[in-house]
Amino acid sequence: MTGRTVLVLGATGYVGGRLVPLLLAEGHRVRVMARTPTRALRYEWSDQVELVRGDVLEPDTLTAAFEGCDAVYHLVHSMGAGTDDVTFAEIEARSAEHVRDAAAAAGLERIVFLGGMGDDGDLSEHLSSRQQVGRILASGPTPTTELRAAVIIGSGSLSFEMLRYLTEVLPVMVTPTWVRTRCQPIAIRDVLHYLTRVLDDTEPVDRVLDIAGPDVVTYQEMMQTFAEVAGLPRRLIVPVPVLSPTLSSRWVGLVTPLPAGIARPLIDSLRHEVVQRDRAIDDLVPHAPLGFREALELALRRTRAEAVDTRWSDAGFTPADTIPGDPDWAGGATYTDEQVVTTTAEPHDLFVAFCRIGGTNGYYVADWAWWLRGLADKVIGGPGLRRGRRHPVDLRAGEALDFWRVVRVDADRQLVLEAEMKVPGKAWLTWRIEPGADGDGDGRRELHQVAFFAPKGLFGRIYWFAMLPFHWMIFRRMNRAIAAHAERA
């Protein structure tokens, strides 16, 4: 059924960012709600949707967002967002209650929710939270369709990236016994197909539907298959019973792009068998999903071709607000390290040069020092450098870049990165292109590289002054190297 008004919650995330253009192609009117709507501007579809501000944790903001809609996709996931006072499961439950009530008040025809598979009575916190959200949504008067998936395989997906890094980095693995647990992975393109097609369901009933690919495999078999597809030697995998979820998550956090705080609930869920028990989806949406190997080949091919539409880290867990230099900056005192280089390079060449930073491109100067900083960050639970970058040159506001988050990209003018590494405060690294002292008439311009740091407490101030010698050695040379690269271009 086309021509409906559909609200997408979580459109700036991995699945939502890919679902929106499919809904538009089906002829639906799409409304995207986000805490920071400008973060959706990085997508090509942003000018084809209605962007509204709203937060599932703030029910007062939902009324206007839900008004006039026919259906809503609930794709918000709060894993990694818990604190000492409130768990991510409690946050997700509260969000689901608000969505349920807003859908009821607006008289929506359907809620579509993407949850997690599993029928064990003793589920992990992650899986039980996903299923609790489904129950809460279905407890209201709005018919709810809950699709339950296991491992989602696609370029940039959380599961694919974890599988990829574990297999590529470790030719020999001493692993927990969960590597022998069976699961039934599904390709992201099949997940999206089911998500779009269940919107055609006109029966006013609640449904819980398992979706999966045709192959049932163990995680050990998945890693060996990845090695074959990637052209790697067969991996030696030795399962041992002594690795706890905590130790496993720290190891996964060190080797893969996943922070330990996200790896822990994910690893804890891997001990549960997640295999399709109910095939009711076949009657509602007849479809032949891709096999596991085919899904892997497609994901790896798109990764190597740098054609990754969305990544698991796109949504982020610490969205940026204001930045130093904004008119409304209210972040308190900041320390700065500013390096200025006068250059004859064209603005576009300078822009391309500093937008190449990170990932496999490196940092122009002392890559070994950046590598050590990334390793230290991983050890203490940060993202480190393994998140890399989506594309070798192109950057979009809101996406992850190593241990940075891209806050602002102004073509041929400036780039603003916010640090997501573990630091005692908030940090930004920025570049901007300014006219030279005599304007642009003499063909000269200035490249300003500024590191901002807003310290937290005494330790934050100690940290800044301890890092100053490294800033002096690295940042000064880095800005010169960027300008030299642009001049050679």
C-alpha cells in the first residue's frame, strides 16, 4: 500500500538510514524524527523527507512528530547508553512506553519494530530488553509488527565488523565456548525487504515474526567462511570454557572497532542459540533470502569498493551539541592549540587534504603515535582507531572517523571533529580556510588547525598540560604536511 505517511525513528542509524530511501521509492511520504535533525542532512535523501526534532525519552516532543502519520518504524537502540543509575534496558523500556502512547494518541495504523531473535527463558540483558520493547509496544491499542532477527550481515553492520576484524586480525584464536553456538544470520538487504513489505499488512493484529536467512551456522563456521571469502588462510580456533563474558568483551573491544561497553552485552547474547523457529513470515511476505556466504561476499565486496551506505557507528552514543566558536557556545573555559600555515594551495585542495585524515590514510605525521593513542583508548574502553572511516575522502556530518565524530563539514571551508576517545573533558579538532593577510589577491590563504579542550575538573587540566609537548611536536608538523599535500595536488 503506497502513498502513506510514515514516521521513522532511528533514521540516522544503520538500518534506518538504508530504510528511508526504500520507503521513498515505494511512494510513501517519510517523516524523520531525531534529537538533532541536522544530523540527517548527511544523507542524500534528507531533502526528500520531513525532518522534525524529537526524542523518544521526552514524550512532550512526540505529539507533533506522530500527528498525521499512518505508521511508525521504531528502530531506536539504546545499547551502550546506560549509566550507573539507569541501565540501557530501562532506557529502552521507557522509550517504548512513550512510543506506544504517542502512537495510540495519534491513532496510527501500525508500529513496526526490529527486535532480536531468541526463545530461551534465560535470555541475556540485551536480548531480553529487545523482546521487552516488543511486548511494551504491543501492549497498546496500535497493531504492532515485531520482526526478530539474529545476526545481520551487511557492509558496515555491527555483526559483520566484529566478524571481519576478529577473523582478519587473529589467525589463531583462543575463544569462549559460544563460538559453537548456532545462529541463523540474515543479509541486511533481506531485513530491509521484510521491513518495507510488512507495511502492506492490513490486518489489525499484533505479530511477532522471525526473519532469517536459509543457513544455520555456528560462529566458528562463520569465521572460517569469512576467511575463505576474504582469501585468508584457515583460522585455528580453540574454544576454552574459562573466558568470561567480561574478559571476552575486553578482548573483542581491543581487537575490533566495538567499544567494550557495547561488546559486553553483545558477547553475553552469543551464548544463546538464535535459530528461526516460526516461519509465519513466509506466508505474509513470500521471499527467498540470501545465503550466508552470498551475504558475506556482497558485504565484503561493498566494503572493499568503499560503497558503504551506513555504518553501525553512524547513530553514535555521544551526539555533539554546540562547539567552541559557535555563537551559542556555553561549554565553559577551553584550552586551545592553534597552528596557522600560509599556503598557495587552492581552497578545494586544502579541504580535500584535511578531509583525508584518519582511517587507512593516516594522520600525515607520526602515525605510530596516533596508533599508540588509539591502542591506549581501546584498553580503557574507548573506540580506538579501528572504526576507521566510511570513505577515503568523503565525509558526512554525524559519522564516525576513528575515535572522532564528524560534527560539521563545510565544503572548501572547514571541518570540525569531536573526540569520542576517553578523555577527562571534551575535545575537538578543527580546520578552517581563511584569506591571507592581504586577502586572496596574492593567491595566498591561511590554513588554521585548532585543537580545543574543555577540561573536566583538576585531572582534565593536568591532562591538557601533560599533552602539550606532544601537541607541539605533532600538530605543528601536521598542519604543515596538510598544506604541503594540498600544494602538491
